[in-house]
Amino acid sequence: MLALIRYSVPAGRTGEFLVQAHDIVDTLAGQPGYVRGRVVRSVDEPELWALVSEWEGAGFYRRALGAARMALYPLMPLMLNEPSAFEDAERPAERP
């Protein structure tokens, strides 16, 4: 399961954002079901950032969000309000 939390970060807050975002990744990394995570920045829109993480399942991710709520809280004003949990899609069968 892939989790994608996007943020709109003004240029003047980049340093602060990076410290807090990596704190969130560190907090999530200590939770059951965590596979990997990273902080990424848009190549085309430098103020658009994302915290990307992979989980063994949606339940693990949702419980981890609860455990990380204090780390997530300072960045909530920068967070884009959109769905963040995505599951893998099966490849369609080949057409005859």
C-alpha cells in the first residue's frame, strides 16, 4: 500500500518543513507494517512536496497516522486536503 501526503510549502519555510517532514518519516518508520518512506519535491513545482511511504496494508498506515499525529500536526496547515492511501492495482488480463 502506498501513502502519499502532499504539501504546499512556501519557499521561506523549506528548511523548517524538511526537518519536520523527516521527523514524521522517522516516527512512521518505528510503526508496525512500515516498509519504507521518503520526502520528495516536485521537479516542476518547487513549492510542492510529498511524504511518500509504503506499508504492508492500509490498517497499518491508518494506525501509524494515529501514533504520528503529534509529529504531523505542525505541518497540517501546509497539507493538501486529498486522499492519501493508495492500493496496488492488478494488471488487466491480456486481450485475446
